[in-house]
Amino acid sequence: MGHHIVILGGSYGGIAAMRRLSKHPEIQITLIDQHPYHFLQTEGYELISSNTSFDETIVSLPALCANYDNVTFKHRTVRAIDPKKKVILLNDGEESYDILVIAVGSVTKRFDCDETVYNYSSGAKSLRGAVKLNQFFQHELYKRLESDKKAKENFNIIIGGAGLSGVEIAAGMQYFFNRYYRSNALSCATLHIHLIASRETILNGMHPKIIKVATQRLKKLRVKVHTECRISAIENHEVLLTNDSRIPFDFMIFAGGTTTAPCLEDLNVEKNQKGQILVTPYLYSTSYHEIFAIGDNAALIDKKGKPLPPTAQTAIQSGEYAASNIIRTLKNRPLKKADMKIKGIAIALGGKYAAIDLGHIRFYGYTAYLIKKLIERLYKWPLWWLVSKGFRKIETCPI
Ligand SMILES: Cc1cc2nc3c(=O)[nH]c(=O)nc-3n(C[C@H](O)[C@H](O)[C@H](O)COP(=O)(O)OP(=O)(O)OC[C@H]3O[C@@H](n4cnc5c(N)ncnc54)[C@H](O)[C@@H]3O)c2cc1C
């Protein structure tokens, strides 16, 4: 039997690594994920704002993996990794590996507050979180239609963090509310979205033109943006901001940062302050040569040594580089330095409106929206095609 490579996490990074490794029939690959699907986080804002159904935002992992004779998919949860024994502890048994690829992403950071508030907070990084948010808002709108009293009550949603995901969620949701407002002004006038930005602008670090366009768009949609303040405390149903203001809230979404996936917390490898695994320029861990880390759970840097932001595009590129270096390791060939690049940033700004920054050119509005949709489709359509092929293969297999 050939080498056994285990990939933890079947999302942007893990799938990219799996597809490249699968071209080598001498290698046995096991892909493990806690869900039987890859959730397209980059389209989560569409789901939250009711612009799409959840089946449009997923890729079936068993069907995808059925296309490759040397790939086995295991729907399991990783509990811990024992790098000395080269074993992964799962919710149901263990899995040993020769080479490990860690691609479990990150989780939304939670605000350190009263347990009861957790009932009102949710992240958009998982399908469950996005569906929960969407259902909650649909239900709130429905209650307002049914009851005059309810419709007159203020309903405040706080989004903590005004980076790319916070802005996309705020714009998408406000657009969704505005749509209802047009058809039922009476029941929706008291719904408000507050976006909390710790810096002096939203989308800190992005090009000034993109910041300007996004700020104007949020204003037009009627999102209430609070800049240069942080959430300092949460008391019952009120957030206290560092500028001493208080906002009563009914629902909160944290988009202010991410942290280590729980299964990596006890993994004894070198990590940075955010809990990301430190990797060499070849993408294996600085602590273990046979452990590669890619995507959001890795401290990725560009060729100049500058940290790369956690994005789907860097997750995909790092997955491909790691797979190539695994093949080189197995063939005793010299490894190649990874060279991940941010090719551009596309931000959805509610409805059919987006802003795109390709570095040398920036544009926004409906054209940018169409290009964003095209980018999303160019990623998911080839995967869906493989999934439909894989389903046919599974269906014709005798049970
Ligand atoms: C709202 C939003 C919008 C975004 N928009 C963009 C965008 O426009 N462009 C862009 O490039 N990036 C965008 N991003 C960022 C991008 O989605 C992430 O950087 C990307 O998903 C990282 O991919 P990954 O493969 O590293 O990890 P993830 O996509 O987080 O996947 C991790 C996988 O590991 C699995 N896993 C985790 N823990 C376990 C466990 N214990 N056991 C088994 N399996 C486990 C999960 O189920 C999941 O399938 C956005 C993110 C958000 C939240």
C-alpha cells in the first residue's frame, strides 16, 4: 500500500489539496470533515439575506470524493491530534497518517460575556449559523406582520466588527429588511442594524475608494455605522461601547475576528498569537515535517514575508502548494516555496451591488456584482459537475 495522507477539513483548502493529490494513484488519501458538505462561506451573506437557498451554498463531500478511486471521505469530527504517534483522535475511533494536512479553518471569536447572550449571537462561518440567522430574521418579520404591538417595538441588531464579513452581512441583511419595508412599512420601520467598527473607518486597510463606496452604500441602505469604538461590555440586552454610548439590542453577530478551531487548541506545535500554525515557506509546520497546514488555520505569509489575510483564495492556493510539496517529499525531490497572492477583493454590498478591488483597477455597482457572481460560479460549478458525476457513481454501486 502507498503512503497514507490524511486531510482534515473539506473546504476551500482541503479540497484543493485533495484534488491535486488524487492525481497520484500510488497515494491513499482520507478526507475527514465534521460535515458531509463543503459550505461556501463566501456566499453565506446570500443565505443570511434570503437571496438563495442553502442547497446553493454547499458541495457534497461524499459525492465529490466518489470521483477519485484513491480518496476516501470520512464524516467524522476531529477531537485531537497526537503528532508523536501520528494519530488523529476522532469522535468515533482513530486514524493514523504518514503525512497530515490540517485545513480545519477557524471559528468566530466570541465576546467574553454572559452565557445568556450566546443565545443571541451567532457566526456566519457555518451553514448552521447562516441558516439560524436567516430563520431568526424571517420569524421576526413574520411576528411583526401578525402583531401591531410587536411591529412598533424597536428591534436592534448589532454586528461587532466591520471587516469584510461584517460589512457584507450588514449590507445584505439591511437590504433584505428594506425589501420588506417597501411592501410593509408599518411592520419594518423599527428594525435597525448597527455596525461597530473599532477603527476610524469600516474595512480598515482596504483601498480608500473601496472604503468610500462601501460607506456610502451602507448609509444609503440605512445601516447605522459606529466608528472608533469597541464593545466594552454586554449587560443584559445592552451593549456598552468604549465611547460610552449604550445600544439596546435583540440580536448580535460577532464578525470581529476568528480564533483557533477547538480541535487544534491542545496541538503542541508552534503557533502565532491568533493560534494559527506556524509554517515554513514550504507549508509544513515548523514543529513537524510531516504536518502541513493550509488555509485559515495556518500563519500564511507572502513572498515578502507579509502575513496574508485569511481568505478562500489563499486557502485554495496554499492547498495546491502543500499538495505539490507532499508529492515532491514522497519523490525525494526538492520542495518549492509557496507563493500565495491576493488576486483581488470582491465585497457584496446588498442586493445587486458590489465593490471590487483588483489592485490596479477598482469598480463597483452592478458590474462588480456580476463579476463577483461569476467568480463564485467559476469556483462552484466545476465542483457541482464533479458532484453530479460522483452521485451517479454512488447510485450505481451495489449496497
Ligand atoms: C461572511 C464571509 C464572507 C467571506 N467572503 C470572502 C470572499 O469574498 N473572498 C474570500 O477569498 N474569502 C472570503 N471569506 C473568507 C473565507 O471564507 C475563508 O478564508 C475560507 O473559508 C477559509 O477556508 P479553509 O479551507 O481554510 O477553512 P474553512 O472554510 O473554515 O473550512 C474548514 C473545514 O474544516 C472542517 N472542520 C473544522 N473543525 C473540524 C473538526 N473538528 N473535525 C472535522 N472537520 C472540521 C469544517 O467543517 C470545514 O469544512 C469570507 C468569510 C466569511 C465568514
